[in-house]
Amino acid sequence: MDTPDQVLKKMKQLTDRNTKYKLEAYSFILAALHFTMSGIKPPRHVTGKELCDGVRRYAIDQFGPMAGTVLKHWGIEKTVDFGHLVFALVDAGLMRKTAEDSLNDFKDVYDFKTVFNSKSVFNS
């Protein structure tokens, strides 16, 4: 298991390789995975769609009506961006995937403008 310093170093290397996403985006995805997993009993692997839903709920929980703005600031504008972040974290050894997992699992799961608009956030 990596130490916090090793995790941070690996995430920094990811941001150096792909400047589209900020360091906070990688950290957020790891936290959102933990948030998502905490609601699943017994613990099991989550699908891309389930993780996207968990990320949505976690972002709204953490940032309220600013969730979409914060994610965009970090370079996240579509659900497929969650997939790019996840697979980069997998490549860095910070997350795991199954043989069935694919970037396609994250494509067009929901529309950011719809789920992160103020009206949607306040009704969540």
C-alpha cells in the first residue's frame, strides 16, 4: 500500500503527463470512489455508471450549486472525463479495474448542464 506521499507523487506525475486535469481532480475521484463504496453493502466492484452517479452525488454533497463550476475548473466537463481519470489512476496503480471495465462505461452517462444546474442541485 502506498504512503500518502507516494500517492501524491503518483498523482503529480499524472498531472505532468496530462495537463488537462488538475491534481484535485484525481484526488476527488479517489474520494468519490470511497463515498460511492461506503453506500454499497456488501462491498463489491462498482461499474462506471455507478461511479459516475456516486461522483455526481459526492460533488453536490461537497460543493452544492458550485459543483459543476468546480469540476469544470479541474478540467472535468463530461462523464467520460471521470473515465479518463479512473483509467489514469488504474495505470498509476492507485485504483483497480476488471477485465470488463471500459472507458465506454463512462461515456454520456449524464449531461453536466442538466445534473449540475442550480435547480437540479437544490432538488437532490
